[in-house]
Amino acid sequence: MNSESAQRILLVEDNPGDARLIAEILNRIGDIEMVTASTLSEALGYLREQRWDVVLLDLGLPDSEGIETLEKVQPVAQKACVVVLTGIESEEIGIQAIRQGAADYIVKGYVDARMLSASLRYAIERKNVTEALEESERNMGKAQSIAHVGSWEWDISRDTLYWSDELYRIFGLSPQEFASTYEAFINTIHPNDRKYVKQNIEEVFKTKKPFDSTHRIVRPDGSERVVEDQGEPTVAEDGTLVKIVGTVQDITERTKAEQALRKSKERYKLHFVSVSDIIFSVGANATITDISPSVEGILGYKPEDLEGKSFAELGIMTPESLERAIANTVRVFSGANLPVQVYEFITKEGNQIFGEITAKALVKDGQVISTFNVARDITERKRAEDALKESEDKFRTIFENVNDEIMYLDMDGRIIDVNDRVETISGWKREEVVGRHFSEFDFLDPASISGFTDSFTRAMQGEKTELVSIKAKRKDGTRVFIEASTSLIERDGVPQNLLITVRDVSDRIRVEEALKESEANWRSLTENSPDQIMTLDLDARIIFANHLVSSWTKKPTIGTSFYDHTLEEYKPVVRKCFNEVLSTGKTSEFESVSRDDKGDLHYLESYVGPVMRPGRVSGLTVRLADITQRKQSEKALLQANTELNFLNELAGTLAQCTTAKDVLDRALDMTLESLDLNVGMIYTLTDDHESLTLDAYSGISEQSARTCRTIDVGSNVKSGSKEATSTEDHLITLARDAIQSIGLPFCAISLLKSHNLPRGLICVATQEYREFPKKHYRLMETVGAEVGVAVEQTQLLEQLKELSRTDDLTGLDNRRRFYEVMDLEIDRATRYKGSFSLVLLDLDNLKYYNDRYGHTNGDAVLRNFARVLKSALRKSDMPFRYGGDEFIAILPSTSEKMAQRCIERVRSQWMNSARSPMNENPQLNFSTGVIQFPSDAETSDALIFLADTALYHSKRSGGGQDTMVSELVPSEQDALGIATSDQVYALAATVDAKDPYTYGHSTRVAHVAGMIGKAIGLSRMELENLNSAALLHDIGKVGIPDSILSKPKKLTDEEWLLVKKHSAEGANIVGYMKELRIITPFIRHHHEWFDGNGYPDGLSGDEIPIEARIISIADAYDTMTTDRTYRKAMSPDLALTELQRYGGTQFDLQLVEVFCEKMRESVQNSTGDGE
């Protein structure tokens, strides 16, 4: 009974009989050391003097009665469990006793060894768990002290606050000074923060959600602290807020974010309730024979649900526990004594709980017949043990992973434990430190010893200490700056250990020193910089400026806004730049203009950068440089470049002008645009130098232009005279008077010059007052020189053009000019749907005249005929010398009959004129060929060709005849041919040769057409006609410009319409030849489509002559197999495939098949010959 494992029980019982009975029961339990006290006074003496595990307390004693007995015992019992064992059978008193802290309440009349044993075991286990929990809470308190975090719990119904020791230290209070109520807590908060905190608490009551707030508190000594307060509400099942549990951390001294210590999740106390044990018996076959009704309260099963069934059948244990339980039952039946076993049970609701079972064998006649078992629900204890382990693990995790070095010392100064940070900070390994005395390590700088020693001494005396900044020395001798704090760890009010926390702040110290050095460098830089440097706050207020007075800015007073020193028009630019830097944290720049104290403007270039604080922009730095001189240089350079570009553009533009008028107009427009003016004039000096003529103007009315159109100069202007300067001034004065006379008082005038001689004037003017700068005069002088030379050049060019298009002999426009006018007249007549006549004239027998009288007289005849021609024709008519003895005339808006009358008038005047200087009268009549546009032809080549054909007809008729193209179509019996077929074939060859890509095209088309014609059985005459038509099918292209025929890109709609006319035009040309008239349908319709979508007449099917259908196929085949400007040639096979694809739509499918068959035969024959 005196072994260390025996439980010490104090029995407080005044009835000797009950005392003996209880003693006997306890003796049967075993391992019990019991002492009896018969009075309360005696019991209190035992409790004060000795340690007890359990107190069995009778409430009815000689010197105390009822629940008051328990109330007097509890404070003295210390850690002993009190079990009430009384004869008072009262449920109310039992409940009250449990609430007062009794481990159990047993009525004497019902007690037996089993019940008492179970109660004692439960009480002792509860005591052990409670002590472990208290130890865990002490460790939690130490962890809170390390992390400077205090915990609290608010019982809302009782309005009672529980604070941890650390929380009292944070608030500077002792438990005796704090009323532990909500109102007392609110009173500790800074007055300005109370409303905010109350709102947070009210929000918790509304939402039942956690809260997190940062606010100030006021300590009793008047000092303020900033704390971070977090709380978690607990809500009952009915939705009522029961309590709030939280933490408070002192963050006043924190300069950097520290890794927050994990707070223990175990913020609540374990509440134990009295639970009756389960008593049951198990038979030899592991079947439950009987079980107490208490099983229903623990597992949810009634006794009858379990009795008579084995563990395996019931499923009330986990598989692993079931396996062990069966094995242990077998061992008990074998006579083994087993210690208490712990199993996992499954309740009826499916929940897992832990239970411990004590099993004893029941023996009868030397045989074990069953086992007697007591099962107790230890789920709560198990959870408490797990929670304790979890709390210890968390504490160890914090201890090992905190960034600070932590050392545990005993009260003698010997190091008990350190974390791994000791090596990082001091250079000593853990195994080199643990077990040694703190004083053995010489790591303190002499200047720091006293401060640390004082803190150490105060901590040992239980006083509160602050952080101490120390200059320390590492193991290797290097210096390190640290902050250290020392605190005392007590247990039950007795000092146990010292806790020293060390933090390495070397980096911070170095940063602070570097910052000081940087600030010194910055101030030196800014004070000696030629630029003005300012620092602004977030509102652009000046908080620093290196030059308070500058020669180019107004005085930037500290505290004023930067915008106060910015011109109004530049404020948006500055504000945009500042906002960009503040939002992005990147540098930017802008240019602005400032006005100094004298009112002078200065150009400034400003560079703006952010002032950075950890994680944010806290202001701006601005460097302003005066770039006025640079701007002025840039402006002058830009002006010079602008003038140079203008003059280059002007020279290029004037070089492209072909007339003097164009030169003057373009020069005036460009000059006004360059000078940003809209009124200007250019005068030119007449050839006799007697007057100035207004040849170009802009911005004045026609009336004003008429008023000053001519300025009389007089005879003072002499080329190369000594009075040149005065002459120039004279011209300028005359022009200024003329310009002012039309209401333009302000003007600038410069001379137009060529070869340093005046050629005219260029003037710009305005009605409003304006001083014209020197650069304007300089520009106008340059323009005047350019224009003077350009005018002279265009005049020379016009003279050359006139000479190049005039016939030297007759004075009429020559053949070159005829073609220019011809194209213009065709465009005019086409645009206005008009017409004109073209007359080709040829002097008869002029060759004979030249041979007889000589070419000099012949030339006189030609000049005389030209004179007569020009005289007899109307003013609107245009005669030309076409070449040799041929003349040609364009008669606008003239019908065929009107053209005949004009010719008759010319012939009449010519025949009556003196034609021979020798007074002889040879027959020098003339013949004509006349054609109408557009009825006879629509292109210049066709018009000339047919007019020449008609002239040829007149010459063959004996001369002196006039033939109209419309009269050339003879009757079917007419045997007279207009032209020979050789001429037409030659013309077709000319057309064929116009494009090198299509050279030989007509010949190849004729060959392919003949192949198809022979294959379908055409006669010899039909084949000859087919050959002629194929050769001449493109003769209508004679009137299409080469630029269209050889164009590499897609034709425009207008160009395509012109090309589509060639088939009808070709038919018209060929129709003038009797022997070829039969083939005109073949030429006209060779672009018709078999489905009717072709041109020019939209024929389809058999309406298209078969010869035209054959030529269509041959033309397409040769086109596809020949290189063109816009593509490469196709292979013959691919071309045949394309023909077949369009058979029935564009082409006659039967003819396509015949052609394809002939081509295949040709290939086979050539292959066979090769073999």
C-alpha cells in the first residue's frame, strides 16, 4: 500500500461503520493508501499538509453540513479529485456538487466495490487529463509571451472576460485591477477608437462571423499601444451567441512584418460530464451474455439488441479493434491477466468512439466460464490527449521555425535548450551550447554588457523587460547587431526558467546607415546641381527644393503647390505626367514653359520619378532643366529646314509646270500656304518693260483684280542700267501703291528675277496690321528668283513646242500636232455625243509640177494651197499639213453634206488663185477622202485608214474627185475593188506584230482553224474563206492603243469596252473590200458564245456562223498556249481540258471534241514517226 504507484485517498467520514465498509471495499480494489478523517477540520489539516489523489467526502460532518462542506474543501484540495460519498439522496444537491467541481456524486446506500472502483478510476483519470491540459495551457501561455500575443474569452451570458497572462501584460494590468467585463474592456480602448471597436462587436452579434480589428488602447500609466484584435464567435444551436474567443497582439513596436506565430486552435476547455460505465459479461464463444442498461447512453443500443450475439455479428467495433478484442478474450479464457485495453467502437449512429475495457476471468470449479468486463467511454480523454499532443507539436513547430533565436535557461543561467537559429545568428551549433552556462560565451560588446545584464537581472526578479539593442560578436569574431528580450517563466507562481529571444537586426542597421549615407549624397548632389530639383508629396506640394531662388523660375516656396508655379496651359500636361508616375511607379518626363520674375519665358525639360516607400509610392522627385537655348536653336534649325523643304518642293513643282501661267499660279499658292496668308499677287513685266501685268492672284475679288491689273511703269526700266537699284525700288513702290489702292495697306513685295534682271513682282498682303519679318522677305526673294527662272524656262519650252508642232514650209500645224488634236476631238465628241468630219486632201500631179518647175516653185504651191485652205475653212475648222502633198482637216460638228460644201469652197478659191509664178496653168487640182465620226469609224487609226482608202478611190477615179467613205460600199455586181487584199493582210500583220507576246498569232489561228475545217469536211472555197477570216480576225485592233493591248494588269471597264469593239470594227474594215466582203460575218462574230453570252450581237448556237465558231476555238487555244504579260503559257493538254470544260457554254462542244481528237491523233502520229 506504500508503493509509489498506490493512489492516496483521504476518506472524510464521521460514521465508523460506514468508514469500515468503505475501507473494505477499497481494500478489495487494491493499490490504495487510505487515511480517514472524521471531521472537516481534521480533513482540512491533512489536505494542507500532504498531497492526495482523491478525497472521498461525506457532506454531513460534525462541524459542517451540506454543500458548504464541499465549498470549504475545494480550495484546499489543490489538485486532488473530490468524490462526494454521502447518505444524502438528493438529485438537486448532486447536480450542485458536480457543478461545484466534484468528480462524482455517490449515495452510500447504493455503493458497491464495482461502482466505487469505477468512480475512483474515472476521477483519477480526469485529474490526470486536467493536469495535462493545465500544462498545455502553461506552454501556450509561454508561446503567447514569446509571440507577444494574449488570448481572451468572453462569456456573453455572464458578461465575464477571461484574459491570459500575456494579455494582462499587453494591457499593463493585473487580474486584480481588471473587472473582467465588456465595459471594463471598452474603457481600456482609446476614446477615438471606441466607436469603431463597438461597431465591430455589434457586427459580430449581427452576422455571427469572426472579426479582425486594429485599434489603440490606453494603459493605466497613460501610455498608448496599438493592438490587433481578432475574435471568433460561438453560436448555440438556437442561433444565440454564446461566447467569443479571441487574441490580442501588441504591434506597437513592430517595424517589419514578422511571421505570425501560429495560434493554438485549442481555445476552449474540455468539459467532462459524468458518464456511467458499461458492465458486461462474455461467454466462451465470445458472445455477450448480459450487459448493463448504460450501454444505450454510450453506444445507442439497448441491452436486448446486443445480448446473445458475438462481437463479430454486432459490428460495434472497427476491424482492427475487433481482431484484438477476440484475441484478448481468448487469452483471458486461457488465464492471462491483461492490462486495460483501448478499442475503437462504432455507435448505432455510425460514430466512432474510444473505450477502455478491463476484463477479469470468472472461474467456477477451476474453469473460466466467462469474463467480467467494465467498459468506459474515454473518447473525451483521447481527444484531450490528441489535442495536447497537437498543441505540443504546434509549440515545437513555432519554437523551431521562428526567425528569432530562442534560449531556455534554468534559474542558474545554464542553457537547457535552443532552437536552430542560434547557429545562424551566433555561429554556435546547438550541441555546442546546450548544457553550458550562459556566462561561458563571450559574445557581448563591452559597451552592451551593462544594458543586457540589467535586462537579465530584472527578468530574474520577475520584472517586465523591454527590447535591448546590443552589439554582439559571433563565434568567428564577426560583429552582429541584435535585439534581445528576456522573460521569466513561472509555474504555480514559482520561477522555473528564463526565456531569451534574440533577433538579428544587422541588415536593418546596415540599411539605416546606408540610408543616412544616401541622404547625405542626395543632399550634396541636389545642392550642387545646376538644375532645380524638388521633392513633392502626393498632392504635388513642394516639400524640398535645392534652389529656392532661380533665374528662370519664380521662387518655389516650401509647402506651396507645384501647380502654382506652372502656366495654366501646361497644367493638364503636368497633372497627367504626375498621375502616370504615381500610378505606375515609373519615371516620366514633360516639357513646359515658365515665366521668371521679370516676365521672360523659359523652356523647361522636367524629369519626374517616384519616391518609393515599401510597397507604395509616397511622393515625387522633379528635376527641371532650362532648355531655352536648345529650343531656340531647334526652332531656328526647324525654320531653316522648313524653308529648305519648301524651296525644294517649290523647285520640283515649278520644274513640272509647262506654262508660265501654271508656274505663277502654283508659286503663288505655295508661297501663301508657307507664309500662312491668303492674299497675294504676281505681276510680270511686259517685254517692252513699259508696264506690269497682274498674271496671278489669290484672295481678292475680280473687281479689285481689274482695278490693279495693269501698272504703267514708263521708260525708266532699262536692262543693265546703272539705275538698277532705283528701278527695282520704283517697281516696288508702284506695286505697293496699286495694292494699297484696293484696300490692302500692309504688304510685302519682292522682285521676280532672271539673270539678275527684274521680270516682275510677287506680293503678299493683309488688311490687318502686320509686321512682316525678315525671314518672310528672305523667303520671297528666293521664291522670286525661282519663279523668274521658271517663267523664262516655260516660255522657252512653249516656243520649242510651238516650233515642234508647226510645219516650217506652210505654217500650218504638222502631222504630230494633228494626232494630238485628233485624240482630243474624239474624246470631246464621245463625251458630248457629237460628231465631226475628217477630210484627207492630196494635190494632184504635184510630182509632175516639181519635175517641170522645180521644188522651189513646188514649195510655193504648197504654201499657197495652205493659205487658201486656211482661208476657205471656218474658224472652228483645223487644217494640218499631213506630209508631202497631203493635207488633212478636222471639221468639228460637221455633217457629210456640210463637209462637201466646205470642200467645194476650198476648191473654188484654189482654182481661182494664181497657182504658177510662170503664169502657166497645169492641172493642179486636188482629191479628197471624207469620213464621218462616229458613224463610219470610232478610232483614229480606223478613221485615217478609211479616209486614205476613200482618197485612193478618188485618185483612181482620175483625180479632182471627192469620195465619201459612206459611198464606198458598191453593189454585188460592182467589179471595182477599193483596195487590194495584200494591203489588208499587211495591215493585219502590223496589228499582229504590235505585241511581241502575240506575234504570229493570226497565222497560228489560221492553221488550227484549217485543221478543224478539214476534219468536218468544209469545201476548198470554204477553207480559203476560213483561212482569210482567221488571218484577219483581229484586224479591228488596229485602232486600240498599244498600252491597252500590252497592259499586264486587269483592264478597266472603259478599256474593256474599247477592246470589245474590235470584232465589229474589223468587220467594217474588211467590208470595204469586195473580194473579202463574204468573210465579214466570220470576223464580226468570232467572239460570240454558244450559249448567247458573247459579243457584239449576243448570237447563240447555230445563229453563229460555223466559221466564226471554229475561229473562236482556234483563237482561245492559241491564247492559252502562248506566254502573255500577265501569265505563262498553259500546256496543250491543260488547254484542251479547258476547252472541253467550257464546251456547250462558250464553245461548240462538237467542234471542241473534233479538235481534241485531231490533236490526239497528231501527237500519236508524231510519236510513231519518232519510233
